[in-house]
Amino acid sequence: MPFSLLIAIYLALVGLIVGSYLNVVIHRLPLGISTVTPRSRCPGCGEVVRARDNIPVLSYILLRGRCRHCKAEISPRYPLIETLTALLFVACYWQFGLSVELLAGVLFCAAMVALAAIDAEHFLLPDKITLPGIAVGLLLSPWLEWSGWRSALIGALLGGGMLLALAAGWYWLRGEEGMGLGDVKMLAMLGAFLGWKGMLVALFFASVAGSVVGLAVIASGRGGMKSKLPFGTFLALGAVVALFVGPRITRYYLSLL
Ligand SMILES: [Zn+2]
């Protein structure tokens, strides 16, 4: 089926709404508050955010980034997350058309946006996202062109296993935790969704991006070898790259063999 502008616009709107919910997830999940109730309040004055002030992106622009009541600044993270989610949803439709891959793609992208933002702020990758993520990835895998159930199962076990071994090795060598179990579960989720090849592509890009940023932090003198980086944020970035160009990259390398 050819690319339909109407469906693309529909997916952008769905992306904005999902992005708006992800903002709630990102804010509340690390605090252990329900993401469904109660309604959102302004952290400045405690006033409940009304429906007309809760329209993704649009309300932020109309209110010029401030609370209607107390004029406290609203974090630009809110419209950014909404816009990013909408763009990723449209990109999934562009890439996969109307298919099971599209469903897997949007679910995966939404989870990656939430995990990236939560890890960047809290150094935390909640089980409430990664564990169901592993299950959903495995369940959808038989219908996914880029993986299949075998590749997904190997990906989940290999991804989780590799990081678990790395974390255990680090602990054994240094007597300290170098990596959280959150990263282990997240890489298992990447394997479940992307298959083992896609998982390796994601891990490669995450490591490169993490090293570049890590070296930049050290070079800028704002941190040393010991400063912590949210590896899950880089994993999410690598995962999105792997989702969209992973099969092309692995095809290219396999053709070289
Ligand atoms: Zn307020």
C-alpha cells in the first residue's frame, strides 16, 4: 500500500497524544505515582491542569511555556517529548507501512523515549517498562520481518547475558557496581524487539555515542573517568538507529563475508 498522507497525519496526532502520556510516565514512574490518576497539577501552584491547557505542543505555545495561574515556567521537555514521539511514529509508518512492524515500531519507540528520558534524569530504567517490553517483543517477534522468534529469543538472552557478564566482571574486578541491572533488562528488551542482529547494532551505536559523549565530558573538564553517564539513554538512541537502519547495516556486512 502506498504512503498515505492522511494516515501519516493520523499517526502524528496519535504520537502527540502518546507523547503527552509519556511525559506523565517520565515524571511519575520514578516517583512511584500512578500514571493514570490523579490529574496533572502545576508543580508551581498546585492548580489542576485543565483539558484546554493540556493539548500537546499547542498549549505550550499558546501559554508561552508558562502556567496559566502562577506563570511558573513549564519545562520545554514536555513539547519536545511530544514532538519527538510524533516524528518517530510517522517515521515508523514511512518505514514499515501498515503492518505488524508498524505496531511493534511505535510501541518500541514510545518505550525508548520514556526510558531515555527517565535514565537521563534519574539513572533509572524502570522494570515496569523493560519487563513488559521483553514480553511484548517476544510475543510480536514471529510476525516481524526483521527478526522472527528464534532471533528474538537469542537476542533477549544474548543481550541480557552479555551485560550481566560485564556487570559481574566489573564487580569482581573493582568491587563496585559499574552497571545497573536496569541496563541488563533493557538490552534484553532490545534483543526481544530487534532480534540479535539488531540488538548488536544498537549496542554498537550506543557504545560509540556513549564514548564520544564521555570523552567530551572529560575534555570539557566537567567530569572525570568516574562521572556517571546514563547508558540507557545511549542504548535508546542506538535502538532507534537499529530499528530504522539496522537491517540495512547487517545486510551490508553479511554481503562482505
Ligand atoms: Zn502554576
